[in-house]
Amino acid sequence: MKKILFLVLTFLVFQFSFAHSDLLQTGQTQLKKRDFKNASVTFKKLIQDDSANPKAHFYLGLSQYNLKKYKKALNSFSSAIKHDAKYSKAFRNRGATYVKLRQYQKALDDYNSAIQISSKDADAYYRRGHVYKNGFKNRAKALADYSQAILLDTTHLFAYVNRGNLYLQQNDLRLAISDYTNANRLNPKLVHALYSRGTAYLQLSDYQNAIDDFDATILLSKENYLAYYYKAVSLMALGQRENAKVTFRLALQYTPQSDTEIINSIKKYLK
């Protein structure tokens, strides 16, 4: 009798676990398909059956975050942490949610916790770098975190881009070019990296490389008026006045009326 009871209980536990696993997989598939509304429903069902499941709370938080329900996402990530105090991804994503709510100190605290739990989490360093840059205006710490993210993950595209942006702002032009080149290697169609590298080349008076980058930018973003403008400036610096004037006219065609500074500059060149 005891043996039969044990087998029945084992079977029920197996069925219970299988049902939970099935719900978890269904919700994760919905997340991958960006079906956040239905994913949210699925994870709520899982929580009803297993309220202490940290993954269910975590993935519900991800669904809510992507639905821009940030306060609900905070509660879900906090529940995941309550049930698993070492859940580094829950800390990291709660930090990202605090950023959306402009609560930068709380975000920083969560990223610190995520890094303390998982010191090789490149994305936690990257995101903390963002908080230092945008929330605390601390370029030095932001640079250090972007660099650590790259050290841990040499394919971290946006760590290269954002570190390049900081180098460009600091006038460390060759370092900026290096980072934008790495970003371009990872994603040849990333317009921001191409355009920004072009502006760095222009400041170094490397006009032909600047033109090449502005041409690549225009190819991917036809109405990028600043790419036309700075290409024309580069052509003018090379003494190609007629080509420069043609390009200035194209820039003028796409320049919004609100950018009076560029419009007035173009008109001066075209006189």
C-alpha cells in the first residue's frame, strides 16, 4: 500500500513539474516572438500554480517591461529576487526598469548587486556604464565599465559604440575611430557608427576616409542631411568645389527648416 501511494505521489509530482515546464517554455517562446501580452498571461498562470518560482516572476517582469508597464515589472523582478537572492539577471533587469523610471541610484545599486553575484556579466557592466554616463554624468566610470564589458565580451556592439561616443566627446579621435571600426565590423549597417567615424576622420583632416564613411551613411540613410553636409565640407577641403556644391544642394534638400545653423552655413558655401 505504501509503495502504491509513493508511486502515485511520484507520478503527480512529475505531472506537476511537466505542466510547469510546459508553461515556462510556452511563455519563453511567446517572448521570443515578441508576443508580450500573451507571454504575460502565460507566466501569470504559472505563478498561480507555483508562486515561489523565481523564473516565472522574472519572465513576467520581462513581458511587463516590454509592454512598458514598468512599475509592474519592478514588482515582478523584486518577487524573483525574493525567491532567489542570487538571481543576477533579475537584479540587472530591475536596474534597467529603474533607469526607465529615472531612478538612477536604485538602478546603480541593482547593477552593483548583479556584478557582485556574477562578475563576468558583460551586460551588467555595460548598463551600469550607461547609468554613470546618463544618470551621474561620470564619464570616467562610464568608460571603465564600457571597457570592462568589452573585455568580457569582445562582440558587445553597443559597448563599442558608446565608448566610441565618449572618446569622440573627449576628442580622443583615434580611439573613437577604433571603437566605431569594431562596431562596424560587428554590424556593417550601423549608421551611427559609420557617420560618427566619418566626423572623427573629418576632425583629423583625413578627408577621403571621412567622405567614404559619409557615402556609406548616405547609402543606408538617404535623408541623412548631416552626412551630405559634412561630405560636402570634406570635398571643399580637398578642393573639389563643384562636387562640394552639388552635395551641399543635396544637403539643403533634406535639411529640416528648424536647423537654421546648417541652412545658413550651406547658403554661405553656395555663394
